[in-house]
Amino acid sequence: MPDPLDQTMPRLNDHPNWVYLLREFETLYRHGSAGGSKAIRAHRKKVRETLTAVIDRNPELIPRAPAAKPVTTHLDHALDLAERDSLRGLARALSRVSQDLTWEFGYETMPKTLERKYAYCEVLGPQGPIRAERLILGFVLFAPSTTYPQHSHKEIEESYISVAGAWSENDGAVYAPGSLILNRPEHEHRITTGERDPCLLAYAWVGAEDRLAAPGMKLSYRRRPRIPPG
Ligand SMILES: [Fe+2]
């Protein structure tokens, strides 16, 4: 655990590319539309106010070892796709730190097939790299033709903003770059991605400090009972 009084710890302002990425996040949550939804407007406000306070505080940067996962071989393609759409500012800022990202799975147990198709990286939160207690910002990357099983987040409000690729949640709609989806705490959701392209989503988690420090990621899908042969 880094000592917050340690003056030798690197801080956010020592790393302009991380500041660049956070400012792009801030712009996204400031200028996008809430589509007339009070709940989404309140969520956007919460994210950007918390984020602005974090940037102003110039927090310490927790050193994290960069890590790749099989799905990150799709990242360049996803960033190229994002260049064509409204989220290119965020995609470009992400590309500037892409060598420093720590991609992970998060789940203790998950289907074997998902290991090749999914990973996420945090850019801000209790685990760093940019230290914050009441907000997590990150990206989740899916390979084409992925089904991300049903899950929910206890006491955490989550928004996804689509950066590249097409995807669907709970078979309800197809979301294109620029779309924002709000998942209230405990809302069960399942994601599928299009056949051709990888899918990159930015996400924000808002919740109590202790919950964000230990979100307890768990898939809620049940394995189908095996039917005995014969
Ligand atoms: Fe989720």
C-alpha cells in the first residue's frame, strides 16, 4: 500500500498522457447528452464532478505492471475503428498510454472461452494507476462474436460508453459508438458483440469507497446441468 505522504511518489501531473486521457473522459461526461433521462443526467454529473475533484487533487500514481491478455491483440483494430467515429478523441488519448495498461479478468472463475475474448483495464480507481476512492474509470475490450455472461454489480452504478464496435445488452438494442448505457446497481446484464469487429467500451463505476475497493466481481450465469448420456 503506497504511503500517501510519500513525496517521492509520482503524481498525475508528472504524466501528461494520463491527464490527457482523464480530460477526454471528463469531456465525454460533460458534453454528451443524457437523452432526457434524469437518472443518466445525475450519473453523468456524479462522474464528472468526482473526476474533476480527482484531477484537481493531483493524486499519486500507483505503479502497476503493464499486462496483456489474448483479447488485447484486438486493441489496435478497435482504436482504428474508433478513429472513424465521435469517440476518436478518447481513443487517441487511450492509444497514448496503451503500452502502460494493465489488462485483467477480474473474476475468480469464468468460462474458459472468455479468457480469449475479454479483458478490462482500469485507469483510475482504488487500485490505480491513478488513485481515486469514489470512482473507477476503465475500458473493457471484447473480441468479435463474444457473449459476456450475465452479471450485476452490487451497490455500484455503472455506465458504459461505446467507443468502437457494435454490441447489444440483454438483446434490447444495438449500441453504436457514442451510446451511453446506465446499469443501476444489481441490474442483471449480458452483453453480445457483433461478428466482424472487436468492441471497446469505456466505463465508469460510482459507489461507496469500500464497495469500489472490493467490488467482488461474480458472473451470475448458471452452468446448465449436464444431461447424463443415454
Ligand atoms: Fe457490467
